[in-house]
Amino acid sequence: MKIKNFTKVFLFVAVAALFSCSSSEDNGNVDGGGDGGPTSITITASSLFVDIGTDVVFTVKTNDGTDVTTDASILIDGAAISGNIHNAGQTGEYDVKATYEDLTSSQITVNVLPVITSITVETADATYNIGDRIDYEVIATDTNGLTNTITSAVEFYVDGEESFTGSTVIPGSTGAIEVYATFGEHVSNTKTVMVEDNAATPGAFQSKALIEDYTGTWCGYCPRVSYGIELSQDASDNVVAVAIHNGDAMANNYGSQMESAVNIQGFPTAWINRAQEWTYPEPNNVNQVTNLATGTKSNGLAINTAIKGDNLSFIVSVGFGENVSGAKLVVFLLENGLVYDQVNYTSYYGGGATINGFVHDHVLRHSFTSVLGDAIPAGEATAGNSYRMHMNYTIPSGLAQNNTNTEIVAMLLNSNGEVINVNKASAGAFADFN
């Protein structure tokens, strides 16, 4: 039998309930014949599911409740045992019944289960680069020599501390990383991997375009821009959007800072690459966005992320194919799938004064840098180099409605604050340079 021991609790509940029903039938108080003696016997076990090497104690009673264990014969798979205690040397299902005088009990089944004897941590490679993701896997071996992957059930420890994001680690520096795992009383081997800085920086990068949408649920003309964003992203996978909300439940201080910096005069307003305003009517001018999301640039970004519960780990790599003077980096946390009614003065989304249950995507939730960008050291913004920002961030309670719907957006700005290139990655995903 190949049942893993971590399923036995569920199996025991189901079978024990079944056994109780059959026992009640066998164990009913039926008056004996003319001599008033017992008419049936029942055998019970101390447990129907046991780990290998565990004693099972059997009890035999007559239908009137008399314990006749010492006088009964107990048979396991048809062979009588000595006494009423059995310790199986092999895993499997054992059929058990008892006889007493001329009576034979109904059969019960005792399951002897394999138990985990060791766990092992494995990785695909022994060497990784900064910016890679290291995915650890844990293999359990049981007493039958069978193996099973139990990665999701274990606790991981990185360099002696509980892993921030479980089985996936995003390394932010070079050197050795030592990881082990625990499962119950079991402790795995220590797996050591080396992190190096040998990844090549491309000389050319896919060009991507950024739309920053200044909006609000109260703004009746704002659905027009939302629809334009959908059209742009349908037309190109290289369009990145950020929704900056004003005066509603999704507004925050980061949005207010950006409104002041851009000097927003009215809503809706949408800016492309922080260099030009999206021309009205936006849905009719999708090409203004997508034309900027074609071809290549000399500089670009990659984003690698891991998430476990509230813990988000990420690394942003800025690749330089040419020198950039006054380079700055902006990194945002966005959330998708927020549902709020939207006032509507347009014919989009079916018209109507209110779009009930409107789904708001790309909503700015947090900025890990200044909204106008943090300076990249001049010595890092040079051709052939990759500048990196690594962060482990615990998402505060209430910041996001659903942490798994968050995404990271990173943008490289020039000295004028205009976007050179941009990229995005959903939480738990990887977006490479191209």
C-alpha cells in the first residue's frame, strides 16, 4: 500500500465512521438461545491506521459486553497470533478477525502506514546570478523507499533565519546561500548554492511605453481613458499602465505628490512616458502610445519577484547599453482587480450614469522610491553595467485587498524626469529585459 502518512488522519475519520456503523450492527444486544449465552462477538483495534513499528492492541467482546479477549483467538490475514498485541514489520493492509468458542467476528482492516524517514532539499543548479530566482524543492523519503515532493508543507531557513518568501529566494548579493528545511521532527540537509555576478547585460532592450492615468471613481469622463488603456494593452504587450487615483477610496499620498509634480489641471489626464499628454480622445489615439512601444532602446529593466503571504521580495535590474547622465529609478507597487462603482458620462462600457462593479486595475498603492525617482550613482549608469535594487517588503495590512493581485512597475528616467524605459512584473513572476 502506498498511502503517505500525512493522509492518515483523513482516512481514519472516514473509515472509523464506517467501522462504527458496522460494529453497531454486530454489537447489538441479541438475546442468546435457550442457554442465554452470547450470540456474536466484535473485535476492535486501538487504531485502524498506525505508523509502521507501532503496537496495535485488539479487544474482543461479546454482544452482552463481556471482554473475552484472553480466551479468544485473533487472526491476521488468516493466521492466529499469540496474544492480542501485534506489531507489523511491513506496511500494508491487514485483515483482522477473532473467534471465540463457535463464534466468529466481522472482519476489520488495520492499515500499517509508511512514515517519512528523511527529507532532502534540492535546487536545479548549484550556481546562480544576482537577479535570478532560486526555487527550492523538498523531497521526502518514507520507510518503503518511496519519495514524494512536500515543498509546500515545510518551513525553509536561509542562512539560519526563516525564509522570507518560503521556497523561492531572490538573491540580492553575491556569496554562498545556505538553506535547510524542517518538516515535523525532520531536518533536511543544508543545501549550499553560490550567487555570482556574471550575468551579461544586453546591448539592446525592448522598448516599452508608460501610461500614467490620473483618475477617480467620481470622474465621469475617466472611463474614456480606462478604455483607451485597454485598447493600448490589447494592441501591444509592451504598454505599462499606472492608475493614480484622486478623491476616492484608492487615493493616497503618492498620487497627491505626482499630481503636484505634474500640475494636473483636470480629470481625466493621462501622460505618456512622463513626456507628453495623451491626446483627447484617447481611445482614438492608441498609436500615440503603441508607437513608443516598438523597436529597441539602449537601456532597459528586468524584474524578479517572489511572494508568500504578506512578504514580497523583488529585485529590479537596470541594464545599461549606453551611459546615462542623471539617471533615476522609480519603483511602484500596484494592485489589480479592485471593484468600485464608477461614475460615467461616456458611452464606453455600455454607457449609463454609473458603471456598477467597475474593475479598477494598475492602481498605485505604494512607492519604494521617490515618485520622481531616486538617483542612480553615476558610476553604475554606465554601458555594460547592471544596477540593482533589491528589497524584502512586508505588505502592511490593509494596503492591498489581495496581495496576489499586486505587481511591481519599475521605470528608468533621464535627467529631465522622462521615461527612458519601463517594465512590470506580477507578484511572484519574472519579467526579463526583453
